[in-house]
Amino acid sequence: MAEGLFRKMVTDEDGQWKIKSAGIATGGGQPPSEHTISILNAKNIDLSGNRSQVINADLINSADHIIAMSSSHLYTLEALFPQAAEKTFLVTEFCVRDAIRGQDIPDPIGGGLAAYTEVRDMLLETLPSIMQFILKTPSEKDQA
């Protein structure tokens, strides 16, 4: 869901972004849930062709920024890939709204449509701050 929402946001901005999502505890190759597809379709975002993938060293090494949905994901990423700690952030870390900043985005899996809607709304509130942070941060490739 976050990938679809962020991709739409940056495409509306300038379209010059490479966005990939991966999971720590995923089976890989799984389609998005029906609720995810439904609520994103309502925003004119088609994520039906996406499939989950497991995080790996190639993805980590090719990323300028790594955004984790929860603090446990953040800690796991930093433990597995300590070389990436400086470019790894919690998705809500820069949110301007105090009630969301620093909070985990809950995993809606197993919940109803309301759980997915809550996650979507939290992401819509926090993703603009991630975009602004990235725009202000030079990439490793820019510094090479």
C-alpha cells in the first residue's frame, strides 16, 4: 500500500523516482490483499500487478533511502544490514503531526476494510514528509 501511495505522490511531483518495496517477513510473490487493491483503486492507484518480495542485500545496496513501517522492522533492518543504518528511517519519523510522528504504522493483515483505511490515512498523512526529506537529502550517487 505504501509503495502505491508513494509512487502516485512522487509521480504527481516529478516522476523521477525509483520506488521498490520489500518485506522482512513475507513469502515473496504474494499479491496485495483485496482490501489494499480496493482502497487504492478508489485513489486511482492500480497495485494489482505488484507482488511481495523479501528484503535482500541487493535491494539494500541499491537504495538511497530505506523506509520502515514499524520500529521492529527498523531494528531488524539495522541488525541485518548495519551498513545501511544511516539511510534507514521510520516512515513516520518526519511527520509534521505530533500524534503520528514516531509511531508504527500498524499491519492491517487480518483486519477488515476499516483497518486498511486507517493505515492508508496514516500513510497519506506521513508520506509527504518523507518525500520532502528525500528531496532535501543528496543521494549516495550524487556524492560519488
